[in-house]
Amino acid sequence: GIFHGANDIQLIHINAMRSAGKVSRKKVFLLYVSTVLAILLTFSFFPRVAFIFFIIISGFHFGEQHWNKYLIKKTVWNKLLYTLYGLFILFMIFYIKYEQASQVINDISGFQFQEDVYLTITSVIGIALIIQLSFYLYFDFLKVSILEELFFLGIFFIIFKTASLLWGFCVYFIVWHSIPSLVDQMNYLYGISNKWTLLQYLKSAWKYWLISLIGLFGLYFLLKEDNQFFASIMLYFLAAITFP
């Protein structure tokens, strides 16, 4: 899961060069680090505002990775589809694992809602998602098997219901998000995804990946007596690297 984000600086750099011409890698690196630090500071001083934006952007990020390859027509409404889908996944986790999730959310942001609030939000997002998907399918904006997508949502529900909060999220995050994202990144960077481009990806990302793993292990050993606080700190850093 960490590894799929290890090449973010290179991705941002190449994207900037393709859209704006020659761009300094050092400038991209400084912009990336500045954004991460700014988000950490925002969480420190305005945790509720930062948390709301984190949830929205995370929802968009998950949804974009999942739906982008299925879209036939590009419209401004695609961003809404991405966000609704990702938010539906997140709030389904929050509702199913209410007791664990509400504690983490409270530690991070100070928000403390009853279980029925999460159910209501999940239901409203789910209805809006169904309406938009129906519209897209009717007008041929989207090429996808709706039965397959419903089947996957059912699988998510079972996983979230039977596993712990951390394990349930990890299964979704790694299997359904991170691995497909790695494939998408290799296609974007090298034009194809195979074992050779994976080696290229490893070559360019291993330093960031190693630093991340060392940092995580260090953090874990410092906070291993308090798993709840460790989970909260993890979310702070996840938020900080998701924004850029």
C-alpha cells in the first residue's frame, strides 16, 4: 500500500513537464514537501477542516482510480462520480465498524457522531451514486458491468463486516486500490505495464519506499503500546501524502 505512493514525486514531475514544459525536479520536490508540511500543520491547528477535506479528497482519489478506465465520455460530472464512489466505500467502513472508526475519527478531528448518522450519510451517498451511475449507463458515458460492480460492493461489505477496521481497510486499500494503481502508474510512466517496467518502477521508487518503511517501523515501536494512537498518527501521515 505504501509502495504504490512511493513514486508520487516522479509522477508529479513528469505530469508537470508534459503540461508545462521543462520543470525543475528540485522545485517539484520542494512543492511536495511543503504541501505535506502544510497539511500536517492544518491538522494541528484546524483538525476538523483538514479532516473533512481529507475524506473528500481520499474519496475522489479512490473513485478516480477505479472508474477512470471505464469512462467513455469525459465530463465535469466525472469528478462527482469519483467522489461519490470513494465516499461510499469510506462511509460504509465507518458505519460497519462504527465503534472502532468513531474513536479514530474523534481522536483526529474531534467529530463524534452517533451510528445512525453514519448510516444516513452512507445511504444518501449510495442513492446519489446509483442515480449518477444509472444516468451514465443510460447515455453510454460508461462501459462497465453493473452486476460485477454490485458484486464487488457486496464483497467489500462482507470483508468490512468480518474483519477488523484495520484489516478490512487494508484489504480494500491494497487489493482493489494500490495494485491497480501501480499498473496505472506504470502505463502512465512507461506506456506499458509488465515485469520490465515494474523493475524500472522499483529502481526509481525504492529509496522513498525504504525511508517510508523505516519511518513506519520506528513509529510502530515508539507507539506499539497504544495501537489506537498509532492508527490516528498513521491517518495524519496518510492525509499529508494524499493531498499532493
